[in-house]
Amino acid sequence: MDIKTYIRENESRFMDELFSLIRIPSISALPERKNDMQACARRWKELLLEAGADRAEVMPSDGNPLVYAEKLIDPAAPTVLVYAHYDVMPAEPLESWQSDPFEPEIRDGRIYARGADDDKGQAFAQVKAFEYAVRHRSLKHNVKFILEGEEEIGSPSLSAFCHKHKELLKADVILVSDTSMLGADLPSLTTGLRGLAYWQIEVTGPNRDLHSGHFGGAVANPVNTLCKLLAQVTDSEGRITIPHFYDRVEEVPEAERRMIARIPFDEARYKAAIGVEELEGEKGYSTLERNSCRPSFDVCGIWGGYTGEGSKTVLPSKAYAKVSCRLVPRQDHQEISRLFVGYMESIAPKSVKVKVTPMHGGEGYVCPIDLPAYRAAEAAFTKAFGKQPLAVRRGGSIPIISDFERILGVKTVLMGFGLESDAIHSPNENFPLDILRKGIEAVAEFHRSGF
């Protein structure tokens, strides 16, 4: 039976299985969801065994459990380690969802739910392709799976797990479906990811909230001060002002810039899709270069003072922000973290106390396009999508990818199927059924190759 027929005949079962995963609110950022994390890991174990794994188990870590599975067909054959994550982002703001984020719905050919794409839907494509390959004896290499439950909080336990289980995770290449394509009609393979550094900032002024009429204009307002501090991190040309921040940043080679320039990109459509009238960023670079090959700084959240109903004239005691930098290959996230902390402390006025707490981070990554497994993925995409995929760098971060190379000594092929319109991390996250089907087909073709 060919893969398209197999998908069509089993799609009802596939939806039941995928929905059983999505209904589990495996939100790693919330400690009260610990039981849900464990339940989701157990469900993945069941599905991996049903798909044809010879062995599957839920394994402990310093944090949430991991799921390991394997199908070993020949000691002499290459081994592919499939990595995915079963944790999801919080669903808030709930009022912006058109349906319950943990009760999946199919509307207009898309699955709507938290985790529909990131990463339960994409991981599910991997498992169903594996199932097909096992049942139809087209699997040409050994396959191992490792699914973690902490990717959305920076994978704090996975590096130690990899060090401890290096022999168990031994492989020739790692395969990941947790990235995106340029478009449904523009298949692409991710060849690079940006790194990440993330901090929380706490600014403290007076020892209690004060009456803004009695004290306003005489005492530093922590919210005002925090805004001024954050505004100094980038200049009028979009460059980050932290001393020595760019010391390790490599300029994008002209050959790669020409390749990026050939990528079809409709700026008007891009702006319309996100509801903005103008774009901005580092001077001298295109939009596609800015969001993939250049570093950036963003305020991810900011709060302080009174934010409830009505008004309250208060000068707050404290203000907070969560901020991040996307980094490029060769930038060390720990070095950047130290530089940022020092910079914030150096520009803080004496009228407030500033505390900067590093939270998590990771390095950038680049995949060689002459890697045999990359070529196999390229051919698989071509078969499933009807056209050769473009090779592109993406702006997101998967910090564990660089750790895999450092600890396990192997490269990763980023074979993702997400779309910009999938709204990952946002309300109304979704995944097109057509892309899910093609994703299953592409991975099945990859397993047929043996590279």
C-alpha cells in the first residue's frame, strides 16, 4: 500500500490518537501541570509501541520525564535519532481563542488547538511515518526517539540526560520536526537556527507603593525607569548597544545574501498577515536577513503598578520585564548573558535598584547542505511536496540542537512542516491537515532512503 492510501485509510484513527495527546494540557511552565506532563509522556509511550517500536519507556530526568523508544533493524545500518517535545506553551489569553485550546477542532481544513503544530502535530507526523515504514517494511535504518517535556522552558534537564545516556542515544544523525517552511507552496528545509539568551529584570524604587500625587516628580518611578533602561538597549539604526555584543557576530557572506535575496518574499503580504503598516530592524539588512541571520533584542513582557479595573494613582515600588536576545552562530549565550547583566547594572541610575536574573539560553546552529541525511530529506520533500525545497535559515531557537552536536557528536537535520499562519505560541494555534499528510509522506520517504 502506498503512503497516500495508508494515510487516507487511517486518518480517522490518526485524528483520534493526535487529539488524545492534544487534550492533555502538558504546559511545562506551570508547576501545577506536573501530572499532565507525566500523563502525556505515558500516552506517547503507548503510541510509539503501537507504531512498531521494539522498546519504549518513560525515563526520569532532573525535571519532567522523557520518552525513549527504538526500533533496531540492523547493527550495520545507520541510526536516526528523532527528537521532539511534548510540552506546550501556556494558552493565555484564553479569551482570544475561538475554541477551547485543549479541545481540538477541525475547521476549514485545519486542526485548531494548543500543540496542534508545536510540537505535537509535527512529532505525530514523525511517528505515523515511522509506523508506515515499519508495517510496510520500508525502514532502511535504525530509528530511536527521544521526546522531552521541557523544550518550551529551555530544556534545562536534557543536556544532563544526554551526558548520562550517551550510549543509549548514539546515532548517525538527528532528525527534528519542530521548525517551519516558507509557505505551503514553498517547501523549505531549515539549515540554521539562532541562539537565545533570556533574562528577567526587577527594578525596585521606594520600599512601598506611593501616592503618585504626593511623591510623583520627586521619587523615581520604577516602571518609568525600566522603560528608559530598555529603550537604551537598541539604537536608532536597530543595533544592540551592549558593549562587545557584536564581537563574535560573523557578517552574512555575500553568496548567502544573494541566496536569501532569491527567496520569494512578499513584504506587503507579510505586513498584512501580522497587521502592521511598517517594518523595522537593523539598518542595512533585508527583512529575511534580520529575522534569521542577525541578532535581535525584544521585550517579551513588562509589568508593574496597578493594572486592574478602573484607576489607581500609584507610584509603584517595583517593575519587572522579561527580555531576550536572539543570537547567531558563534555567539556564546553565557557570554552574552554576562554582558547584558553588566550593561544593565552600568546604566542603572542610583535612584533605583536593578536586579537581572538570567533564565535560559542556547547556541545557534548551522546544518551543512552536503550532509547525506540532508540530501535524503531534500529528496523526500521533493517527492511529498512536488518541488525541491529551498534551504533557509530560520530566526527561531531550539537550544538543545547545539547541545546535541556538542554532547553526542552528530549533526541535526531540521525537517519541519510548520507555517507562519499556524500561530504557534499564540491563540488559535493550528495545523493544516494537508501539511500533516505531506509531512507524514515526506518522513516516510526519508526512512525509505537509508541515506
